[in-house]
Amino acid sequence: MNEEQTIKHNDLMLGFFRYQGYALMLQGLVLALMGLGLVMIYSAQGRVDRPPLHEAFFTTPAGKQLVFVGISLLMIIIFSWINYDWFRPGETTLGSVGFWMLLLSVILLIGAYIPGIGMEINGARRWIKFGSFTFQPSEFAKIALMIYLAGKLSQSEFPRKEFLRGLLPLSLVVGLICGIVGKEDLGTAAVIAAVSGLLLVAGGIQLWYLILPAVPAILMFVYLILSEGYRVQRITSFLNPEADPQGSGYHAIQSLLAIAGGGWWGMGLGEGTQKYGYLPEDTTDFIFSIICEELGSVGGMAVLGIFMVFVIVGWLIFRHVKDDFGKLLVFGLMGVIAMQATINIAVATVSVPTKGIALPFVSAGGSGLIFAGMAIGIVCSVNKYSQWNLLKDS
Amino acid sequence: MFAFLLLAMLALAGRLTYIQLKKGEQLGIRADSQQQGYQRQVAVRGTIYDRRGRILAGTHIVPSVYGDPVMIYDNMATAESVSAIISEPPRPIFEKLEQAAAKKSRFVFLARGVDVEAADSLMTIRRKRGNGLFDGIGIQYEPKRTYTTGTVAGHVLGAVNIDGEGIEGIELYYDKVLRGKDGREAFIRDAAGRKIWLIKDQCRPPVDGKHIILSIDRVIQQFTQRILGQTCEYYKAESGTAVVMDPKTGDILAMAVWPEVDPNAFGNTAAEIRRNRAITDPFEPGSIFKPFIAAHALQDGVTQLGESIYCHNGAYTVGRRTLHDAHGYGYLTFQEVVSKSSNIGMAILGQRMGNGKLYEAVRAFGFGQRSGVDLRGEAPGIVLPLKRWTDYSTMSIPMGQEIACTSLQLANAFAALANEGQLLKPRIFRGAIDENGLLIDERIEPELINQAVTPEIARTMVLDVLRLTVTSGTGKRADVPGYQVFGKTGTAQIAKSTGGGKGHYEENAYVGSFLGGAPASDPQIVVSVNIRRPNRRIGYYGGTVAAPAVKEIIRAYFEYMHIPPFEDPNEKEEVKNVGGFDTTAE
């Protein structure tokens, strides 16, 4: 081995290990959130008439979540070992993984609307039946769209400065996904649209071009709100929850009662009472309120703190990664997760109108957890392989 | 974007702080009130036992269905579902829910005292269906008073209202002892109203009521009521009373009133029938009053055993008043005046005694004052003050007129004669049993009110005078061979409600009475039977109407007590011949 080769070899090895601390931090944060989620779901699922645990633990939300946490951890390990280069678009459209994932997610999203395949829970068609499991395609679509957009925007030949061949096709893809998702799940659609828009800007699209797709996007957003009566109610009841405390203002009031009841230091783990049928969706969308009730607002701020560190670590990774595809992947995937967390907590604290959106890694729910694990795995992969890929090619 | 997200999260932390600072207090109170529930822990009312520990009134726990209108989405649908299970019409349930909802009440009884199985299936269905029609429906177990033997001792026991408060009889008199103290359970409940855990420092356990033992004997009470009922029905009477007492202790062994009342259906019974007439309704006693005056005539020395008294052949005129006897008699001995119930003979004794002594006699036997029995609503009877007594009174009082007393007063005064002249306080309460099963407040020693007459005179009255009434006087139908029954008949006219004196009586309206006891040598029971307004065509004399009833009661009593006859009933009874007169003549 000559000197030049030795230097290159050393650089390659350094690439592996130099930034491994970020990945470890990221995984540590995720593990902390998952652990907190498990404990809180276990607490929140408490019911007066639930059968003893040993009888059917794995049918309870906490039992299921334990399995999903296992799968999610597996996803993190697998995707952090797979070189993210695998997701990079190939020479042709048909040869790129991102495209196929996107196509699959569109099919699944449409499938959720087909009776017999799709499933309705609480009046919303967001799920696909999969034997005894249910699957939420929008969780997959989020990740697929980010991978697809990052791939497209990182291609050197992509005409990012042009409107017709550059922005328009991507806007249409985003619009399509958001449209299908938003019909039943406006919160997730809003998260996807917001992060996609930011991703497009970060990918080099002219900022003022975005105004053009933004106008129809906003119009569609307004249409979707008005098309479902309950959404209008949620907005009016957000402005004045006391107007209908037993109806549309119920979620908001009960969530506030949980947070206020917990005080600064909380009622103690398992001691909360809002979970006994008062606060709906206590293991999923409103788990943050249960955390605040039992661990106090201090506990809630700790959760916020974890997500803030999560964002900072995302930024550190984003900064050190040198290739465009990797950068955009980190941006999109971390952005989606952090944005979702922000909106969820905003809903729980009645800072924005009520939306059904989960707190990543904490809320009960398999699809979200598994694909969030996949996203973290990919981010770790980028963190690890980006330098290697650059050096290897040279 | 990263910076934007960080800022948004910082803003949310601020929002949390804002919630705690601004709304914490107000919202916290609301969370408490929506989650805390209270439930009355009802104290179980004490049991009432008879003197031998048989249950007369008990309490058992029955389920009642209640509703919480706030938790019910559709009152009609819920009312229909509940009514289908407990098999009651849905309409009243629906109305109760609507009324409670209008009042913003969160608790209303929908059906009280439902079937236990129905309540169980209601709760099972509620559990299985989870959130549904049965949200806000619950079962609360309530004590229900049950009078195990129905009408037996109904008038004595009285009854309780729906909330378990005594409203009559023993239930009212000893309400405080029986009732106990309700407790309270405070708990955190889930949204469907189900209990999660207790708030220990706000809970108060209930204190159950104490049990009570009565002097009543259920068996004696039962046959007394049966015999009284048969008598009243046979003679088509308006009402009747019977009191059975132990003369040695003043214990009331049975107190019966006809028509009977069933405390289990107290609310549906007319007030007229609910009244315990044996203590609430005074009446003019008539001839059964004579022994008390006669005893004092002996004591005062105005006459003596065997003295011949001229009875004016059935018509005796004093001033403008003429007294009559049912049969005209010439000379009667003192004993015969009582045993043949001569009004004229008694009037003469009265004249010899004078109003002052008569008044003393009346008061000595406790007339004109409450006997002090532990039952609510006792009437003192009527004895006019001495200064309002006239010459009329001198002759009326000895034959039981111008005076009114209750069945219990008569029985108790008669018991004094049977108990060597000692007038005891009649009692119905023997003791209580506390929560540890210990007997407390036991009443053993009889309570002496007054020595009504000397023991010798009392014994003479029983053995020589009252026994004679049964063997050869007006009370022959009361005799039970071998048991030395003694007694006195009475047939009193019913005074018009406007007041006393002749001409103030209703036409053909009588109280047929008999005061009896046995055995004469050592009296163990006294019985008072009074039949009000028997049908005149069937019979109305005390010796006809009431004496057989007393006989049956005495016979049943000794049979029940397994006491063999004191004399051989087949042997011809030898009657004491006092003063050389043939008392068996006639």
C-alpha cells in the first residue's frame, strides 16, 4: 500500500467513525422516547374493566407497542447498515427505488378507500386491513415521498431552475399525495406539504416559484376543511372550546384539564385520572396530555427538550454530510418527524385546532413507529456512509 | 427549518407555562368535580326480634337501578333497554331521566328494589357492551325493610318509609336505636361513572343500627290475632283489640288489633286501619270496670265478702234517675254483685264510698294517665277531675261510665289485680343487641308504678270474686277446664262523641269486652279482648262475644307453654263456700 492509498484508506475509516457519535445520540433520543411511550401507554391504557394483564397482554396497546418497538429498532439497525446510496435514483426512472416506493404508497393510499381492503376507525378511512393487523399507508407515503423528492432534487441534471420541467412535476406529485392523504387526514397532509415545500427550497428551487403551487395548495386546504363539517367545528371550537364542552370542544377541554390537573410536577406515574374515559385517544394522539398529567408540565417540557435535542442532532448531521442526496434525505426525514411532533404537541396544548396526529416514537401505533424507525435508520446510514461514498467514488 | 422547529418547540414550552400559570387553578377544580363521586353507604337497620329471638322485622339488601343523565346519550333508548331487562315499563324510567336531566342532577333512582337476577344481568350486559346504551346506568344496593310474618304484630311494629325512617309503632319509638348512621364513600370515577379508587380520607364507614328484642311472643301474637280476627268476623264487628300480658312483669306478650295491617304494605293502608287502637282509642269500659271499684270497696271497708246487698229487683231510683239491671235481683252477696254484674249493687257500693274514694280507686289503677308503654301515640283516656264529679258520677263510675280508657290500660289494671295489687309499667322492649352481638339495655326488673290495692284484697278479688264470674256468673264461656280462669264481662254502650250521661249513648252500639286471666291461684297471663260494634242480632254481650275469645287465647297459651292443667278437669270443681251462702245457686 503506497502512501496515497494509505491516506485514502484512513480517510475512509474515519468517515465511518468520525461522526458515529451523532448516530448514537440520535438512537439514544429515539430509545428514550420509545421507552417513555411504552410506560405512558401502559399507564394510559388503564381501565376499570380491562381484564388482568397476564391474560392478554399482547392485545393491549402497550403489549402491541412493545412488539412494534422491537420491529422499529430492527428497522433502525437494518437501514443504518444499508448504504443509503441504494435509494439514490438510477439512470432511468424505472431503475430508482424511490419511484417504486412512491408508486406503492399511492396504490396503498388509494387502497385505503376501497371497502373490504380499507378500514374505517372513528369515522376516518386511514387504514388498510392486513390480516389481523392494520396498516396506515400515509406513514409509509411520508417516507417514500421524502426519499423520492430528495432523489430528484439531488440529481445534477435535474432542471431545478425551470418551472415547467422542474417545479411543476414535483409539485404535482406532492399535491397528489397530499390530496389523497388530506381527504381523510388533514394534519398529516399539512405536515407533508410543509416539509415538502421546505425540502424543495433546500433542494434549490427558486423560492418565489413556490408561490405558484402554493396558491392551489392553500385553496385545496381550504376546500378540504370546508368539505368535512367536523373540521370547521374543530376550528370554531378551538377559538371557543367552552361553547360546546360535551361536543366539539370536548377534546380540547379534556386535554387542558389533564395538563392543568397535573400541575408542574404531575400527579405521579399511573395516578392520572383523565385516562379513565375522559380524554379520548389517550394512548395515541393525546398521549402528551397524559404525560403532562402524570409527570407534570416539567415532564412535558422534558419531552419537548428531547425533541429539541433531536432537531439539533438532525442539524449537526445535516451540516457535516457533504453530498446533496444525503443532505436532503436528512432534511426531509428529520423534518417530517420533528414537524409532526411539533404539531402533535401544539394540538395537545390547544395551541392549534384539534387534529388526529401522533407523537412520533411515543404514541401507540405500529405503522408510524416502524416507518419512523426506518427514517431514523436511513438518517444514521447517511451519517455513516456519506463520506465513504464520496471518497469511494473519487 | 431546523431553527424554525426549535423556535416552535420553545413556543410550546411557553404555552405549557402559560396554561399552568393562568388556567391551572380553575381547570384543576373542574377536573376534580368531574371525577370525584360520592355514594351514600346506607347503614343497615337493626332487626326486631320477638322474646324468643324470632325475627319480626328484618332488613335485606336489594339492588336498585339508578341513572346518571349526563352519561346517557339517548334517554329513550336507554330507558327501553333497561326496562326490557328489569321488566318494567319504559315510560316512567324515561320520565325520571328527563326530570333529572332538567334539574342537572347526576343521580336518580330509576327502579327501586328490583330483582337480584335482573340487576346482575343488567350489569353483565353493561360490562360486555362497553360504551353504549348502558353507560350512566348503575346498581346501588339498598336495604329494604321486610316484615317476615306479614300482618303478625303489624300494629306493634309499625313501619318505615322508603328511606328507612320509622314512621309508626316500634319502628318510630326506637327509630334512633334501630337506624344507625349512614356512611359515605368518596371515590374517583371514570367517565362512565364506574369507581376506580377510593379517596380514603373522605370516606366514612356506616354504623349499622342495633337490634331490638321485644316482649312480644310471635306465636302468642299469631294465635291472638287469629282468634280476635275470627271473633270480629263472626260477629261482623267494626273493630277489635286484644292484649295479652304477663302480670308478673308487665310484659306485653301480644297486642292485636283487627282489622289487621301489613307493614310491608303500610303505605297502601288507610290511616284508620294503621292506628294501633289498643293504645290510641279510649272507650267507656262499662262493667269490666267494676272489679277495680269493688276491690277498693273491700279495701275501704264499706263492704265485706259475703255481705248481702239488696238490689231492688232490677230498678233503683235515686232522685230523678232510675238504674236498671239486665236481670232483676233481690239480695246478692258482694261477690255476686260483681260476678252477676249488678249495676244497682255497684251503685250502692259507690254511694257508700263517696266520690273521693271512688276517684282514688280510679287513679290507683292508673286510669286517666298514660301507662308509659314504649309505643308512640298512647292516649291517656278520660277521667274527669274530681271537682267536676256529680251525684251522677257516684253511681256511674262504679259501673264503668263517665270514664274512658284503652284496652292496654284495662289489661294493665287487671294485671295489677292478678299481681297482688302491684300496678306495673307495661313494656314491650326487653333489650337491644349491639354491633358486637352483646345484649345491652336489658330490662329484667319490672317497674312498679303504684300499689293499686293491698295484696290480700287483690288475691281475694281474683280467687273469690273474679273466679266466681267464670264459674257461675256472666263469664262462664271463658272457662278452660283445669286452668282456673277468672275474669269479668262487660257490655258497654258507645257514647256519642258529644259527651257522657244517659241519653247520650248511640242506639244499639256496644263494646263487648272480657277481662280474663289464669290460673286464679297463681295468675300467669291476663287477657283483654274488646269487640267494638258487633252485630246486635248475632250477639253483643261481653260474655257472649269476648269471653269465648279469651277462653281460646288462654287455652292456646297453656298449650303453647306446655303447662298441664292445674286441676283435673274431669273432677267436679269444688267452689269455696264463703259466709254460709250457696254461691252456686241460681
